[in-house]
Amino acid sequence: MNRRWLFGLVGLICLGTVGYNAVSIVAATPEEILRRSFSCPGESKAEAKDFQVLTVRKWEKGIVALARGQCPGEASTFQKESSLQPVLNYRVVKRQGMEWNLTGTGSALSQNFEKSKSGKSNKKLIQYNVGRTEPKAKEKHTVFYGEILSPSVASVEVAFDNGKVLRDTGVDGMLLLVAPGATAICDVRALGVDHQILQRDEPIPVRSTSGMNTCQPISGQL
């Protein structure tokens, strides 16, 4: 996708708006944050190569972006050096006064790599990951991000543990949702053109510090 178009979209979002980790990057514009490559997960801490912003979306307190880059993987038995593999990275950017702050970020291995590595087609229709803020964070949010793997999927609906239900049609096949106040996802449904359920997941419940399940029974409610 054309980067110039993406950053133009960011500019439009700025006019309309007066993680996983706690991050301390502050900038005058969101473009300054989104242009930077992300650090690869693991021990290397190297910056991802071939960095590319895939999609930029609005959320109620700013913008969220999804990017892809190449990071070193583990070397196999037959390789002396590790090969590069595609990694997805999300960034939650919040506006505070005249400044923009990176308030959350996280990374996960791209499903496209897993599929090509195994040489087998994946029967899953979507592949997704979940990013959360730290337990002690004052303002919590949960990020749902990933990829649509089949053209039969028209949209994806996600229920969060704070009662919010959000839907994404997958811009250029990429999934990206932010739910402020949520600490986990409770239900994921891949929907077809006629809103029929093609795939449904109810992830393992996240428990609060008191040991209680943060998700309420939702089967049949959506």
C-alpha cells in the first residue's frame, strides 16, 4: 500500500480528533511515531527490517496502526544463521493536549509465514492476536489484531469483557480493533456475506486478581 496515502489518512484523522507495554514515546504528530520501525520481539532487540505501515484506524482517543516488518527467527538444525520472518506490530497512539503519546504496542508472528513454512494450507479463516495493557496501568485497553485468510470472510465481530462488541470488515485483509476499558476478549466470530457464522472462537477466559472469570457467559447473546 502507498505510504503517502497512509500518512495522508493520518493527517485527516488528526483534523477530526481535537499495550501490551507502557511506552514513553511522545511526539508533536502521530506521523512521527508511526514512521519509526519497531523493535523485534525476543532477545535481539533489533529493529525490524522492511518496515511498512499496513493500515491506520481511528479509535475514540486517537489512532491505532498495524505494521509489518522482518525479524530474525530461530536458526534451524540445518542453518548456521537465523532467517528473517514477517512480524505484525500494532501501535496505540493517544492524543493528550497538543502532544501524541504511544500508549501501547505489541508484536506477533505473521500467519503468512507459518503457512508458507509448513507448506500446508491453513483451514482457519482468520488469524488473530490480542494485546493488553499492563495490569497496573491506569487506563486499560485491549487490542485485537491479525489477518483475514479467506475471501469468504466479510467481517469479524469481537466481544470484549467490558461488554463492548466491535466489528471489523478487514481493510486490505488486516484486522485491527481497540476496546478502551477492556482487559480481554470473550468471543470472536468470522462472518460471511449474509452474516452467517463461518468460524467462532471463545478464548480461554482471563481471570481477575481475585480469581474470577472476567468474561460473562455469552453463547447465543450476540
